[in-house]
Amino acid sequence: MKIDLFKPRSNKRCIREAFCAYIDNLPEIFRRMWLPALLYAVFMAATLYLRIPNKALHDWGASSPITSFIIQTVIYLLMIFVSFVFAGGFFRLFNDKRLTWNLWRYAKVACVLLVVALLLASITSILAKNIPSPLSFPSPDWLTLALSIGGIALLLTISVVMLLPFAYAIPKYMLNEKDKLKSIFQDYKIGLRQVGGLFVTTLILSLIFGAIMFIIAMPVYIIVLAQTFSQLGALQGDDLGIPAYFPYLVFGVLVIFSFILTFAMIYSNMVYVFIYGSTTSNEYEIKQMEKYHETD
């Protein structure tokens, strides 16, 4: 795609221009991303389906635990792999590199994110142990309850904020061939200076997509609840109140919803690519001004 990323924009303008670029290039995006999106949707649906109560699967898993474990493990591993393929395909829209190049580069990014996330989770877990739990009091008052919930919410918010600078560092690494893996941590500092704007942008996108997906996912909620209640009843000995084809219908609906969700994810990721371009342009102008003042 031919998009002018590197020019100063506000975060609000990044959201708007990313949407315009998404709509203008939707045919090309669909042509280049439909297969990664479909693979992602199928394995996402399979992952979600395994978490929905199903008496037939439960009985089969109980009778063949090793086979069930192997199949579930393979599905989860393939889910991770196709998520890498999807991410590689997305960044390929902007850098026109081979999919394998983007795939390998994103795999290294994912390893860094995993280590950082585990580190943050460990620190958060240690700090959370120092927050008194309401369950440790025989009859906790509202103040104790509020302090406990507020403390945990604060820790989670700080953890999310600490991850936000990667929303700048990762696109920069993926779209600049000369960048080394260690440059992610150098660019993290730049992203840290933009953390306020990144937080507001992420919050706005979450609210927008939360509202849209709530409406789009309404058929999913209804059909999954019907499947869940029916299967829970079957596990207790009741007759199934749904037709035999219903599990296939559930899986099909999950695939369709996941496919729509992937294209919503493409737009939200485009917003962060635009923010990367804007921030890079601003950083360049700042350096030019510093050089100008030094020469004076």
C-alpha cells in the first residue's frame, strides 16, 4: 500500500486518517489478507469451541485423555503460529517484504513481549500479595473492599501502561529493515514519552470496538449460551434440547465472527502504524531544530 506515514499528526488525526486509508485500500487489504485472516479465524474458533461445554467431547476426552491432550496442544500451537502469520501478513502490507521475513522478525518480537509480559506479571503478582484481600477479613467494610479492588486495578493499569510504548517500538522495528532487535528497547524510551497519547488512543479504540463488537457478537452470545446451557444439562443427565447439527452451527458462527474481528484488528493496528509514522516525523523535526540551534 502506498500511504504517506511520515508526517506530523495528532493521535486523533491518526485514528481518522488510518480509517480513511483502511477504507480506500480495503480491496487490496482483503486480497492480501483474506487467507491469513481465515486461518486465524478458523483456529480462533477452534480454540473458543474447546472452551465451550460439550458432552460428546467431554466423554471422548475422558476415554482418550492422551489423544485429547495431543490434539488440543496441536490446535493451540497452530493458533500461535497462524497469529504470527497474520501479524506478518499485516506488516507486509507496509514493507512489501516476503512473508517469511516478516514472520521470522515478528517471532523475535513475540519472544521479547513474552519475556516482558512474564516479568511484569511476576512483579504484579508479588506486589498484589501485599494488598489485603477482602476475603481475609471476617466482615470487610466498604473502604477495605474499595482499597483492595482499587489497588489491584492500579497494578493492572500500570502493567498495561508499561506495555503501551511497544505500540511504537514494534511497528518501527517491523518496518525498518536495518533495525536490530535491541533497538526495540531504545525505541521503547521514545514510546514511553508518548505513553499518554498511546493510552488515550488505546482507550478510544477499545470503546469504539467494544461497542461495535458487542452488537456484532450478539448472535454469538445467543448461540453459545444455548449450546452451553444445553450441554451443561446433558452433563447432568438431561436430554439435549438442540438439534444434532447445532455444534457445527456454533463453530461456523464463531468462524464468521472471528473473521470479521480480524479485519477490525487490521484497522486498529493501522492506527498504531500511523502513530509510529507521526512520532518518527516529530522526532526528526526535533533533532533538526536541535542541530539548527547548535549551529547558531
